[in-house]
Amino acid sequence: MSIVSPVYKAESLIPELVRRIEISLFHLTDDYEIILVDDRSPDKSWIAIQGLCETNQKLKGIRLSKNFGQHYAISAGIELSVGEWVVIMDCDLQDQPEEIPRLYNKAKEGFEIVQASRAARKDTFFKKLFSKLFYKVLSYLTGNEHDPAIANFGIYHRKVIDQISRLPENIRYFPTMVQWVGYNSVKLPVEHASRLDGNSSYNMKKLFNLALDIILAYSDKPIRLSIKLGLIVALSSFLFAVHTLIKYFNGEILVSGYSSLMISIWFLSGCILTTLGIVGLYVGKTFEKAKDRPYYIIDEQT
């Protein structure tokens, strides 16, 4: 078994994280590795990882060359993992290591994927609200149901991890990639813990940018919606033109209306700029992919 955890601003939590993982695995298996991926945390997380690696042969530390993001750190960890089963969990201990045996026992019933479903999330009100709205929008745009109670925490068979690692896209979002590869999956309700120390590194700006990247990477529906909007505007303009001509020939229009002209120009200009902006975002993401840069760079390993 491989336990992969991306690390960011967690120097005080790392020793407790490793301790609780080892206790949870004590009666399960002694054939395991713990992979901690430091996403170039600005605190002393890497020093804490190095210190633990000096005395713990089960522990592997990876430090990225810069802050690539949580899901890129997960990609780095799973690609270097060797376990038949891989557990993904956050480092803040809101994902509780004590749930790992339950996840594994459920997987042994014949599932390649067992995702932890957070029955009662211990996050802030605004984070839960934004998450719920985001997943509703993402479900609508992608045509697939996305559960806001599901995040990264879960256990995944090696063949699932290998297929996820093969996915070439440079915008990485682990839950969506898991959903795309398929296989037998099940959700297991787990208890979600409160954050022991510090605050989440995801502020509203980061969450919005992440949501925008995911929608652009996994859905072309915004472009389809812009086409529908264009057709609706064109049809409305045609009906308005017919209505105007009828009023003109009936002698009801004596002076052309300045207000209606300006409203039409502003409205149509807004539609055009919005459509161009959506297309531009997709072109920009295509340009990034065409560069074919690696989606993470490892600086150090221990």
C-alpha cells in the first residue's frame, strides 16, 4: 500500500500525520510506503519531512521546484508510488487516517475505487457554499454528476492509478480524472474532522481560478451555450425587425428611437465580447497544452 499526501503549510501537522497513518496500518499491513509531496510550502514543511525520513525507512519525501498546486503534487506522488493499493489523503488531518482500514476492507469486496464521502463537512460556511455551487455548475456543464461530498480522499487500485498517470492533460483535477477512467467504484461515508492547525490555503480567488480551469479542461459546453445565445439573440433581433417594419408601414414610427438603437448596440456588443472571451480562454488553454511542458518538476527527493 502507498499513502500519498500533498503537503502545504503543514510543518506542525506532519509528525502527527505520519504517526496516525502508521498506527492505522499496524494491523493491516507492514508492506507500505508513505509519500509526502511538499508543494514548495513557504514554511518548514520540507525540513520536517527530511527529519522524519532520517529515522523512518517507510517514508519518502518529494519536494517540487515551485508551488504547482495540490492536484499536481498528487500526480507527482502517485507516479512515484509502487503500491498495489494507493491511498490519497490531505495533510491537514481533516481526512482521518483511521478511516484507511475501512476503505481498504470495502475495496476488497471487489471495488477498484473506494471514495470517502464526507457525511458532515467541517469546513467554513462560505467554502461549503462555494463547493456546492461549483459542483452543480460543473455537473451541468460536463453532463456528469459530481458529488460535493467527494474530494481526493480514497483508496485506488494500481491499474486505476496507472491509467490516471497516463492522462496527458496539463490541467490536473484528481476527482474528475478518477471519474473519467471508470472501473468499479463505490462511495463510503466517513467522518470529516476539523482542521487542527492553520487555515486552508484555498481562498476565494484560488477556488474561482481552479473552478474555471476545471470547467475549461473538462467541458466544451460554454462554447455550445454561447452558440445558443447567439441564435437566441439573432432570432430576437429578427422578430424585433419585423415588429419595427410593421409599425413603420402603419405610420406609427415618425422618428427613429435613439434609446432602442443604443440598447441594441450595447447588448449585441456584450454578447460578442462574451463569446470571444470564452473562445479566447479555450484557445489559451490549447496554447498551454501545445507547449507540452511537464506539469510538475521535482527539485529534491529523500
